[in-house]
Amino acid sequence: VELPASNLKKEITKILFDKGYILNYKFEENDKKQGTIKIALKYHPVTKQSAIRTLDRISSPGLRKYAGVSTMPKVMNGLGIAIVSTSKGVMTDKEARSQNVGGEILCYIS
């Protein structure tokens, strides 16, 4: 998959790679201002099923969703992840709970 790059997309891509949802990624800088991100998706070798089963966008430009530390959601009782944009950067819901910060919930991945 190839998509236009932004700082937020780069951070989300790094999180997906660290958590094992994608196989590999590569940031390419062009002569233009905006580069591209190439992502190799991960599939199960036998069933050919994608590692990312669902990806739900939670916060949208028209309706932002915020959560504090006490109301931070758990995706599939901890089996999935929520990507959260906090004042300390983009991180998963578990990392946000451990650092005691809340923020804007971008998406749920399972």
C-alpha cells in the first residue's frame, strides 16, 4: 500500500509495525514537500487472512472524541489497540494509561 506521508501517518505506521499488525514499512522522501509511505501488509500464511481484522476510525474532523485516563477504552478487552494522540505524542491506549495521560482517540484496531 502506498499513501502520502504526514507526521501523524508516520507515527501510526510505526505503532502498527511495533505491535505486529504490518510486515514492513518504508518512508520515501521526494523532491516534493510531501513524501510517501510504502506499507507491506501482514497475512496469515495458511488462511491468507489479514493481521488487521478491523480498523475503526473514531475521531473525525467533524466530531472529535477525547478520553481521560480513567475513561480510556479497552478494545476487545485488551486484545486490540486504540491509537491515541496525546500531549506526549501518538501512542497506544496501554502506553497512555501507564504514562497517566489522556487525549484524542484516533482509531481502534483489532
